[in-house]
Amino acid sequence: MRRWLTALALAGTATLLLTACVRPGGADGDLVDDWPALAAPQMFVPVTDVCLPRTTAVVQAATYETVDCARSHLAETVHVGFFTGPEAAGPRPEPGTPTLRGARAECDQRARLLLGGDWHTARLTLTIALPSGPAWKGGARWFRCDLSETDSIDNTRPVNRTGSLRGAMIGDSPLLHRCFDPKLIGENLNYMAPVLCTEPHRAEFVGVYLERDMSWEEFTRSAAQAHRRCMTLIAAFADVPDNRELPYRAGSIFYPPSQREWEEGDRGVRCFLWSDDRKLTRSVRGVGPKGLPIT
């Protein structure tokens, strides 16, 4: 390389001698200071309000890809936020840890704004994607909030869909949880089969309550408390008294967040009315004591 550079320098000298004192217009004779300065490298940050052909917990700039939301996709980015304070100063937050609580709360708020309602009440899941380890060491401090449609209350893996989720929970959305015919193995719930509320069924979604801040282990030991909170929602949903007679009208089924979501700060527990002694053929919303009698 040194020999090539030397030859180039000599050739340049010869050219200068041949052209004598003639210079191009505006040239000052200094061949070094006329090169434009290189632009500072830009940190990769994913964009919001786009759809994604795949879901991932770690985002690599080299494989980052978006698609038009009118095409088939697995997720929609509803927000890109930035870590600040202790979370930004320390090591990269890991999925399923309390260091993501602030990020999840921000994602939750943005998801509700985009949807027009609480995503817990529908066949939706909210996930957080993070920069890679090397990107974090290089200064990346963003987090990405992705919403996905799921197959069912039991299978929360994202499924392909077309169309944006913006405003998807305004009005009579097909994504909303409604009535179910639970399938049991013995006395254990196997899965909840969604059905029309006019079809025979034994369960109906009544709402979500926010559990108090406790560890996952404490929650798993507090089934009676979750049942009691759901029974209160059932009474309000069906417009029946929340008293000692309520257990003779209906029981409850509840779905907490996953342990990973719980550790990240999600405390939304989904509650369902459960009718173990008779099949229902209509919604019990507002039916009153006569519509949900004591048995």
C-alpha cells in the first residue's frame, strides 16, 4: 500500500508540473481541506405506528423490517419510549424483571390510547422489545411497545392479521372477550372455547381488576382473594347483590397475567362468571336477581 501511495503521489506531482500554474476556479491549492466532514454516526431507533412481519424480544438493526399494516403481520408498534434515570444508567433491563415496570406502564397507556380501550379485555397481548446487548453498550436506551392479536384467552401467541389495531376496541369489536363454553378434564379447566352468547355456555367475561402490588409467589397463594375480587365484578356485571347469596348464583374463573408480565408490573386479572349447574343461552349483563337466580 505504501508503494502504491508513493506512485500516486509522484503521478500527482508530474501532473502539477505539466499544468504549471493553472488552477481550477476556486481552488486554493490545498487538496486536504476541501473534503466534506463525515457525518456523525446515527444511533438506530425503531419507528412507531408501523407493523412487523415477526415478533422478537431483542431488536437488531441489521434485521429490522416493517410492513404496511394492510398486509399480513404479527405485531404493531404502538410506541417507542426511552429509559431514563437508574434504568438507563445500569445494565440493560431484561424481560420478565421489575426493571421493566416503568416501560410496561408507559406501553400500557399508549396501547389503550391507540385501541380505545383496555387490551386485557380482548384477544390481544402487549410485549416489550429491547436493544441488543452491544447496542445498549453503545448508548441505545429505547424500548419498543408491540401489540399483537392472539388466538384465544388460552393461546396468547401472536397470530397473523391484516389492518391496524388503531380504534379496534371502539364499538362492538370481534376481539373482545364475551361468552365461553369451558372444557374440563375432571375438575380442572382445560381451555375456554369461545361461543356466541346465544349458544349454550357456562362462562362469560365480566371485567378486569388490578391486583395490589405483591410478588408472584404471594399471588399464587392468594386464589381465594382473586376469587373474591372477581365475584365483586360478577355482581356488578349481572346487577345482583354482592352478598352471601352470590356464590349460590355463580362462581368465578380468573386469568392472571403470565409470570413474566407480572414481574414486569402487569397486574390486570381477567374475571369470568362461571355457571357450573346450568347452561346459559344469553348474556347475564344486567339481568338482575331473576336472570341469575339462586340455585
